[in-house]
Amino acid sequence: MKKYMQTSASVQAWTEAKAECVMELNSRRILYAAHADTRLPMASTTKILTAATILEYCDNLREEITIPAEAAGVEGSSVYLKSGDIYTVEDLLYGLMLRSGNDCATALALRFGGSIGGFSAKMNTLAQAAGALESNFENPHGLPCAEHYTTAKDLSYITCYAMQDPVFQKIVATKYYEPRHWQNKNKMLRLYEGGIGVKTGYTKAAGRCLVSAAKRGDMTLVCTLLNCPTTYERTIKLFDDAFAAYQNVLLVKADEPFTLTDGKKTVQCVTEKDFYYPLLQDERSLVEIKAKSVNVKKSEKIVGQLEIYLAKRLLFSANLYKL
């Protein structure tokens, strides 16, 4: 993708963003990146991880929360919660992601973390589990803090992780939340065909930030921009280029039989899972698929290992099961 985009006549605007990354959701392949490992503030795109953390720990979205005094009057974007008001967790998640309510973030963090610090620790644990190893979260809303930062790559990993949750997907794809009459601030849902979320962000320190997801056919992409004055225009350009350049190729079907030979004995086996991977047209000839026997007990179903390589680099390995 990087080579492809560098040859595009209309790509000069990439330097407007401090950092950017395009990632395919399921494979986590980075299709394009510029300064994607640079640590930067991320403003309200923080709330992607906040919502994912809540969904990790909450088993009842209809639980009612009495708004504490600490969550009323939080600076910045707000849904104007008042101390003593009662909202469900679901309401607050919609307020968090559609209206970017810093007050919603605070109320949720206090309920599920006991304190801002306690909840931030849970956020950091989840971020690392998602593969975000160069980030640190000090609060649930993204208001400026010296030790609150991420990278475009890390935030893409976090978003891919969050988007695996169907509840999260539903929330960020919602244009209008009828129970509270909240409209989604994210214009990508209206501007881009296939747009399915995720979150805007802005502070003076972070600049304009935007994380977006879009689906075309069987491929879902996540685009992260940090400190970019033209977030929507740039995101649309990056999505268009990525969807044009890459195809999500089915390399192995779950029920595709492989034949393994171990001495005089042959056995038919399958992976029991499909494997897709986004590829440029000229990469297809560089894919190698290898199946090899493994030493197992007769009672075990696993008889081999499947490995898929791209340009000699291992992409994927899986067990092969006897038919």
C-alpha cells in the first residue's frame, strides 16, 4: 500500500497528519502507515478503549447508574449529566461514543474502576492485550495529560479489538440514539459508503483526530489519523486507495482437504477454519501454502500443521485435523 500510494499523484496531503495508519480488521495487516509509531495525544478517540473496557467488565447494559457529583460538570464535550440523575450503562455508552461525553466517561470509569486511576489501569491492561504496546492511558476521556498518549498503529489495534464486539459495533454505527435524542457527531457515517464508525476527537494539544471503520464486501478497514486538519477528506482518500489496491483473498477454506503422507500412510485433513488475507495483485504469486505432518498419538485428531507464507514470511499457522 505504501508503494502504491507514493505513486499516486494526489497523495501529497499526507504530510498534513502527524501520524496515520490503515489496517485490515481481521488480519491486522497494516496496509499503509506514516509516522504510525510516533507517540501522540489522541483526545476523545481515547473513548474507543473506554467503551471496550466497559464492555469487557459489564454483564448488564441495563444496569442503572446514579450519576456521582464528580461526573457532573466535567470540562469539554458533555451530555450535561446532573448529580443524582439515573442513566443505564447503555445510555452512557451511547453518550460516550455518539456525543463524546466526558461526563459519561467519568461516570462509567467511577462505576467500573472505582476511581479514574483504577479504571485507567484496566484500560492499559486491555490495550496491551489488543497489541497496543506503545500507549499509556491516564483517563477515560482524553483530556490533556502529559502521560496520556498512543500511536496511530496502537489505536488501530485497539479499534480492531473493540470492533470484534457486536455491541460496540452497533453503538458506533448508530446515527441517532432515540431514547436520549442523541445524534452521532461522526460524519463518516454519512460521508462514506460502507462507513460503520468509529470516533472523532479534538483538543488543542492533540489537534483533530479521527478513527474510522469502513466495510466493502468481505473486507473491513480501520483508518486512524492523529493531528490532521482535514480528517474526513484524508480518511476518504486513504480508504479509497486501500480498497482499490487490496483484495481480501480466501487462501484456505475451512473444509479444503489436504493430504499428508507419513511413510506409507496417507491421511486426509482440514484446518476447520477459513483464512483470508488482504493482498495486492502482485503479491498473490508470492503466497506459499505448506502442510506438514506432526507426531501425535493415535487417539488425537490433530495430524498436521498448515503454514501460509507471503514472500517467505510466515503469515498464519493452524492445526490440521483428520477427516
